[in-house]
Amino acid sequence: MAKILSQEEIDALLTTVSASESDPVGESVDDDKLRSIVAYDFKHPNRVSKDQIRTLENMHDNFAGHYGSSLSTILRTIVDVDLVSVDQITYSEFIMSLVTPSCTYTFAPPPMDAVCLIDFNPTLTFSFIDRMFGGNGKILETERELTGIERSVMSRLANRLYSDLEKAWESIVEIDIEPRSFETNPQFIQIVPPGETVVVVSFQIKLFQSTGPLTVCYPYVSLEPIVTKLSGQNWIDATKKKNLESDRAINLENLQETKTDVCALLLRSHLKMEDFMSLKVGDIIPFERKINSPIDIYVGNRLKYSARPGLSGKKKAFQVMDIYEEIVEEY
């Protein structure tokens, strides 16, 4: 027969359970303080992994350095271009973050099968234009669309951006950017559906006292065919290969200007010192080599070619007949 607990025994048991549960609660609170919790939105999943985002960050960080140098050359002053962030959001959220009127360009970067977008902040745009026309890049508080001449000036900066962007991408995939359109109202640009995921690369550009953002937007559908190439290891391997090719080109260019001695050895003989000291004009020294035998050509002090002696015009010359692939001897 089951034992029935008294009221005092029930109260003692509840007190013991409450005391034992108090410590784990305290520990869980401490764990929550040490651990950062990030909410995950299942409606907008992250389609680009953290490793791929880091590769995009490294690539566009290199682009920022090149484009900063290009702007400094065009504007004849120091321009700083810094990478701020690489985020993945929906296209509608990105469009809502742009101001109107804007200076926005669309372009197609084959083999990426989609249209991408570049946006210059208006404050930054008018600072560029002021500097290009001889000003000091002062901040202009104005809200208007660009004139035809101003658009021509900005198209030059946009074309240079395309060129530097192609160089930044070449370590991952070679792209050939095709400019598409210019827009002043971002709401009219529909390169992908509003709910589509896009990767937004944000830069901060500083010119004198003027500072403004530059934004590059890649739809995920454009990155999807090459997303496997955006791994960190692939980026490292491509960078190493690029460095090796660059070093080889530099070495070849340096070697083209290297000066060295080229010597044609017609004959060779061994004489005793006594015979050498007794030589007189008219003496004949015999050699074992025939007159029609090839001669040895030395580059520096290394035997490199086999040649036939002759004349080129009125100058003595030789015609290379064979190349020694391995070093045979030195003189």
C-alpha cells in the first residue's frame, strides 16, 4: 500500500526542490550574460556564408585602395576610400535606404547573369563635381538632379570605378563590365524583385571636409553561379597565383635590361710556357678543330650556344646552330 505523505512532509519536499532549482537559474542567467544571442529571421535567410562574406570584404578592400588612388589622380588631391561593411539584405530595404535625387548607375558584369547597381551619395557627387571644375570640394547643400555636363563628369568617375572593379574581381573570376543606365530616382530601378536577397558593399569616401557613402549592390542571383569560388581558400590560392605571375612578369622585364658579355671562342689550344715565350711573327700554331666546325658561344662565362662563324655585311658575326639546354662547361 502506497505511503501517504503528511502536510509537513509535502512542505519540506517543496522547500528542498525550490532550493535546488535556485542555483541552476542563477547559472543560466550568468550564461546568458556571457553569451550573445542573435535573432534569426527565417523569412530572410542568409544565403551567403560568413566565409564568402569575408572573401568579398578582402576583395573590395583591395578595390577601395585602387579606387582611392584613381580618384586622387583624377581630382588632383588626396581621396580616402574605406570599406565600411558587406551586408546581405532585401532589395526593397536597400532601395529605401537611398536618397532622392541620386546618382545611380546600373551595369552588367558578365559572366554574372544579372544587373548590378552603384550609387554615389549626392553630397559626395557635388563635391566631386565642384573639385573637377576647379573648386576645393566644398560641401554643397542642394537637392537637384545633375545637368548634362555634370553627368558627363560623373560618368568619367563611374567608368574608372568599373575598371578598378574588374581588376578587383579578376582574382576570383574575370568580368567584363557593361554600363547599362543612369538614374536619379532609385524607386524606378528594378533589377530584381523587392524580396530578393542582395549583397550590399558600403564604402566611405572622404574628400577635403566632405564625406559621403558609395554603395555597390550585387543581387544574389548574380553571385550564385560563382558562389563556390568565394571561399577563403580559393581567395588565398588565387592571390598566390596572381603574385607569382606578377613576380614572373617583373623578373622578365628586369632581365630584358640586363647587360652581359657574349663571347665567341674560335679556337683553343694548349702551349707550353717555353713555346709561348718563343713565339715570333710568322709562326704557325696548329689546332685540331676543322675550319668548318661549329664554334662555342659563351654568355657570361657559361657555354650556351653552338654557332657558325661568318660575316654580316662588313662585320664579323656568327649564326646560332644549336642551344645547350644544360650548362656544359665554363671557361
